[in-house]
Amino acid sequence: MVHLADASSTLLEAAFFFYLAATFLFGGAIRQKGLREGEALNRWGRLGIIVTIIGFAAQLGYFFTRWAAAGHAPVSNLFEFTTFFGMMIVGAFILLFFIYKTTVLGLFALPVAIIIIAYASMFPREINPLIPALQSHWLAIHVTTAAAGQGILAISFIAGIIFLVKNIDQTTSTKKTKWLEAVMFFIVSVIAFILLTTGFAMADYKAEFEYVNKEEQAARQEFTLPALVGPNESTLLTKEKMEPIAHVPAFINAKKLNTVIWSLAGGIVLYVLIRLITRKRVAASLQPLVRQVSSDLLDEISYRSVLIGFPVFALGALIFAMIWAQIAWTRFWGWDPKEVWALITFLFYAAFLHLRLSKGWHGEKSAWLAVVGFGIIMFNLVAVNLVIAGLHSYA
């Protein structure tokens, strides 16, 4: 089993680097002189999709070897679920690529998948036995279907972002350019967070504090980033580590607040560096890469992704979830935070389709809706899993 676990880790790392290489290949296809979307794929585009498929096959190998090593579907914790989510984004991209032959989609879709897989690496990767609540075949049915739906919906966001980058006028500062740049800053902040956490993890940075919790009891907390803020009435136990600049009250989780501060600070530094190097907004820097793609094609891809992803997500995140909830907890619905946000996601994309079909929200309005929808998915993945306590907190 140990050999299978090692093999699965190797395959996941291989998939990561294949996706990275494919991103550069798709970049070469976009920048080749004379290329127009809709024409036959050039050499770089063909190489890009071949390498992407090889990476996807490697990640499938990771998934099934880890399944064999664990004895259950590897979607039982945040590391496993998030890597599977990234794989579903790549799978959805491959499917849509063969329908539309749009190389620019790969240039944006693969980095999103890479970021999500890198984010997954921040969580513990050990294979542990399932807790009783998860010992059911519904684990694989419910979680994989929900993640597949989210992966397909993510393509709608990617197509929407490309549409906005292409069509929003960057020559003047408007509300549209500011909102789009805010989205770009958020993406840059996520990248900065991954770079920081990866760097400190490679350095094996750990700082342990003893503090007084809200029950006024002594407790310990380990930081994997230098503590800019420390726990309530804390004492640093690890020698030669950074002392916190300030301490927070007992009702605030210092580790989570410290992570947010580092993410924002890293995002600001990285964003400023990008702006200094390019002397443009991030969206304006990306605009030359997407000039040749058809806006109508992007709008169709975004809409088609929601048409496919919405029923898949509804089936996995609501219907299958309620069946399993009835089996495990003897009730179909309990207003658990994860259930509530799954419902919010479902209602949002239902509204998306209603506004699109009944109110004629095409083009830019539809693209903004796709961006907001993915924001809801990411809030569910990050904040609801890590911050809000509930029955799904074991993930």
C-alpha cells in the first residue's frame, strides 16, 4: 500500500508539470503569427492538447492508485477533493476543446487547474481510515458528481473571464475595468498565497505557540507561516522563530487571520511587481492574447458549460447529498452550512439560466454572472470548509 501511495503522489506531480508544459504550448499556439480561432490546429495547439491529455491520464492514474491504496474513493478530505476538482476542470476543458477547438481556452483553463491543485497541496496528504460518517458508497457517488459539476461550471467562469478581458475597454478607467482588475488581484493573491505557503513548507517552517483560548484554558497552536499576529496571551515555544507583532483576542482564530494577512500582503506585492514590469493593468496585459478569439464563441462556451454543469452539480450536490443525508443522519435536509451553500450555488445558476433565456442576458452580463458564480463555488470550497463549523467540518 505504501508503494501505491508513493506512486499516486508521483503521478499527481507528473500531471502538474504536464499541465504546466501544456499551458506554454497553448501560449505558443495563441501567439503564432496569422493564427485565427476556428482554423485547423497548428503544431503548438496539437502538442498542447496531447500534453494535456497525457497529464489528465497521469492524474487519473493518481486517482485510481490512491483509491487502491486507501480502499475508498480518494475524495474524503480537502486534499483529495480539491485535486479531484482540479482534474474535473481539466476533463471539462478537454471535452469542450474537442467541440470548439479553442486554444485560448487552454491558456486560461490549465492555470486555473494548476492553481487549484497547488492549493490542494497545502492540506495534509496522508491516507487515513474513513470516519464512520463517510463509510458509504455514497461518498464516491455524491462527492465525485458534485465536483464534476463544479469543474464544468468553472469552464463557464474561464470563458467569461476571457470574454471580459477581450471586450472591456482598457484605455480608460471605468467601473468595469476596476471590477475586472479586482478579480485579477484576487487571482494574483491566490497565486501569492500558494508561492508563500509552498516556500515556507519547503523550508519546513513551524512555530508553536501556547495560548489561552476562549474557554480560558491553555492550548497550543502551530503556525506554518511566520506569525504577524499571534494567539491570545501566547508564548512562543519554538526557538529562533519570529515573534508576533500583535496578539488577537481569544475569539479570533489567529492562525487563519495570519494566513489572510499573508495572502493579502503577498498579493499586493506580487500585483505591484506585475504592474511595475508591464506598466499596465493585469487585464490589459492579457488582452493581446485574446484579441483573435470570437466573442460569440466565448459566450456560447460559457453558456454551454452552465447547461451541462448545472444539472450535474444539482444531481451530485443536492439530490445525491440528500439521499446520503437521510441514510447517515435520518433527515434529508438540516441547514448545515455546506448544505446551505450548495443550495445557494444551485439557486444562483438557476437564476443565471433564467436571466439568460428569459431576459436576454447575453455577452458581458452573462460573463459577469459566470465570474460571480465561480466566486460562490470558491467561497464554498475555501471559507465554508475552513472557517464555518458544521457537520462537514471533518473534510
